[in-house]
Amino acid sequence: MSNKKNIRFDFNNMMPDRVGEEHGLCLADLQKIGAKSKGYMEELLLERAEGKLPFFDLPYQDVSGILKFADGNKGRFENFVVVGIGGSALGNIALQNSLNSLLWNEMSQEDRGGFCRIYVPDNVDPEYFGGLLEHLDPRRTLFNIISKSGATAETSAQFLIIRKRLEESVGRSFKDHICVTTDKKGGLLRKIVDAEGYENFLVPDGVGGRFSVLSPVGLLSAAMAGIDIQGLLDGAAAMDARCKAVDIFKNPAMMNAALQYLFDVNKGKRISVMMPYSNALRDMADWYRQLWAESLGKRFALDGSEVFCGPTPVKALGTTDQHSQVQLYVEGPNDKVFTFLVAENFRKELPIPSVYKDIEGIDYLGGHTMNELMNAEQKATAFALASSRRPNCSVVFPEISPFTVGQFIYMYEVSTAFAGKLYGINPFDQPGVEEGKLATFALMGRKGYEEKAREMEEWGKSAKDRWVI
């Protein structure tokens, strides 16, 4: 019997009876890829058993240390600042905004139950970051520096600024205002932690940033904000039980990956739009964009051949983007596949009053709720897309809770790993990011990158004024 709190993956609007044979996938398509997928899923499960894919086992970790730290600092600090970028930031933002009020940081400490405000300044824009530091009282702020290697330029720069400001404002106790999440043994940040004695948490071995939200990377800030992190892991464990199935018709992660893959490779739909119909879930789409893009956007296959693969993930928000993007989605190029995130039940109900009973074009809304309107608009958009032969699916949340959010995160992580098998690429590396990192090191004068600096200088000289208006 299925759990009533399980999220559901509904792909009716991807089938030919909804979007036509040219743009839909038929049962035979799914059965064919399902036969191949069984072997791929068995490979993943074997790799998991051999300890090669440790993100699979994060739902079963012991979080007592995180909970003890959060409880010990409750009321001591008003602000908790996550200092990280990419996978060290996006998951934190998504958890905070999905599971606490979107106005959490505007609430009083009493209304927050003594838990911290959460800030995630995931960019080195000096106006943004500098403005935040000027706004926060350093005596009431705890900074969490997150970097597995410690070599991330953005995070390192922020850390150096924070450390100096804390020294100037709180003196010798500055170390009490910093905690670090990093590698257990190696990396530049580990050296600093060992030398200076910061409270620290571990990035699990073999877990990359975009797969790390259910590790201390994401769970620490969640606990500091009063989120039920055990509930998150329980949800992930519930999804893990479903994702162990090797039958594609019983495994939502497999089915999602297979559908996205087939629409990309066989139907030319290379843009994957995720459109939450919930402001609470909007940042899950940002988290998904990194997970899908960085994992699947690859030049080389595992056999060394050039493939230049990977669908392009795009974020939209319902109902907001019905008034900015949906015109393109319905009548523009039919090169997209859509995933709606649907909340069946919201945590607040907002009635719409009947006021202008003599104006039918307004009064029809009276007696309904904003909840009904939101979900009616989602169904209407799905219908409009399907009627225009645009395939779309929905991940349905019976409620937005730690349990359902944990399921969603785990489902998409497994789906990404499985998609890597379908594309024949490594979904756990990101070689395309490295060239930009090396160039940044060179431009900022890091020792050992002099040759790259000279290359950058020559590249800069090749620019022509005629191409600047």
C-alpha cells in the first residue's frame, strides 16, 4: 500500500493520447528503454553496494552531532550565514525557503522559536556581500564556511573578509563565530581548521557538492533554522525504497530520467523546464538546474568519444511566468519538456471574498480560495501545453513538509545518476568548470599559474576596438 504522503510522478501528458504521436512517447517506447534500464539500475545498485556512490546512503546517517550543535547554539546567535557557492549554497537556499516561511528573516526571534535567521550570500558581488556584512551584528552572527577543497576562490575570499571583520569586532573570540564544513583529511580549509581550531563538520567522502544537500552541507543550516532534518532523511529513505526497484514502471527516478532522455535524444526536446506552482518550491528549480546541467552537460562519453550531450534546464514559476514565459512555451519552438511541481495542500488557506456581486467578471472568484486558484492555474497551463502538443509531467506533493521534500531531493539525485547511464557519461564530474577556475587563479595572481596568466594577457590583447560599440 502506498503512503498517502508519498510524492507522485504523473506523466500522463507525455503520452500520445495527450500530445500526439509525433511529440509523445508510447508504451512501446517505455517498454523498450525499460528493458535496457533494468541492467543500468542493477549497475547503479552494485556500485552503491561497493561504496562507489555514497550519496545513496545519506538518508541513513547519524545526525545527532548536527542536532546537538544546533541546540547548543539556539538563542546564542540571531543570524546564521552560509558561506559557499554552487552545491554548497543552492540546496541550503532550497531547504530554507521550502520548509520555513519565505518571510522567515523578517520574523522576530520569538516568532522564529529562538532559531536563527538564515542568509546564503552565494555570490562575490561586493555591493551584495558587503551590504549584508554591514547589516548584520557580528556579535550575534555565526558563519558556516563550506568548501570541500578550500580552494574555491569565491568562498575563500568571503572567508578572509569575514575573518578580518570578526577579529576587528569581537577580538579573540572570533573563532566562536565560525564553523566549517569541509573534507575530513585533505584540502586547504582542513589545514586552516586544524591550525585554528574551528568547530567543523564533514563533507562525506565521494559526495560532490550538487549531491550534498542531505549531508552536513545542507542539514546544518536547516537544523539551525529549526527544520526537522530527521524528517528530511526519513523522506529520502522512503524514496530510496522506491528507487531500488529495477522495473521502470515502479521506480519514479528511473522513469523520470528515461522520459527526459528520450525526449532529448529521440524527439529533439533539449530544454527541460521546471515550473513549481508554489513559491516555497521555487528554489528547488534552482537546485535542479545545477544538478541536471553540471551532471549531464558533457563533451565526452565514458568511451572517450565526443558527444556534447545534456539537456538545458530552465527555471520558471507558476503563476508568475504564465505572464512572461508561457506564450513562448505554448506557441514557440516545440523543443521543450516541462515538469510542474504541484502542492496539493498548502500550509495556509486564503479565502477569496465575494465583494462585487454585480460584476460577474470578478465575482466568480468569490467563495473560492487562493489555494484553488493556484492549482486551477497549474491544471490550465498543463492543459494548454498538452493541447499544443507540448509534453509535460508533474511531481505532486501531497503536502510541503520535510518528508516530501526529502523524497523529492533523493528522487532527483537518483534520477540524475541514472540519466548518466543512459547518456553514457560520468554524471559526477565537471571538467568544463575547471578552465574558468584556472583562468580566475591566473588573473588573481595565484602562484603556479603564471603561464595561464600570460595566455590570458595575450588573449586580452587580441580584442579589437572595432567590435566594441
